[in-house]
Amino acid sequence: MGEGEMDRFHAAAGQAALMLVESLMLVLVERRMIDADELIGAVETVIDTKRQLAEYGHEPEVARLAATLLTTLANSIAAAGPKAAARD
């Protein structure tokens, strides 16, 4: 594989992994196996870690982008939480 193909492969792998994790998290919340707030707290811990890594200069652009993606994930879980509770 060439460099461009590897970049696309890694981007596709990252997208697939993030989508799979988000889907599994939402299933766990919907089935009330884990509290949405606990899950959001765990994601926020990772966001804080990525932001600290960016501040320390450890791949700052990648860390900031990861924090942004994780924030979207946390928002998705937060949005799904009340809907799951309202259905019951």
C-alpha cells in the first residue's frame, strides 16, 4: 500500500472503531446496563487527558481533534440517555 492508501486505511479503521464503540455505548445505556452519566464521565476523563497531552505538546493537533471527536461522542450519549428513560 502507498502512503495515501495507508492514510485512508487508518482513517477508515478509526471511523469504524469510533462508530462501533458509540453504538455499543448506546446499547448499554438503552438497556440500562450502565448509567449514561457514568459513561459520559468516563469519556470526559479521556477528553481531559487528550487536552493535557495537547498542552504538553504530544501530537497536539491529533490530540485536539481526538478531543473534539470524543466531545461529539459524549454529546451523542447525553442525547440518547433521556430518550431511553422516557420510553419506559
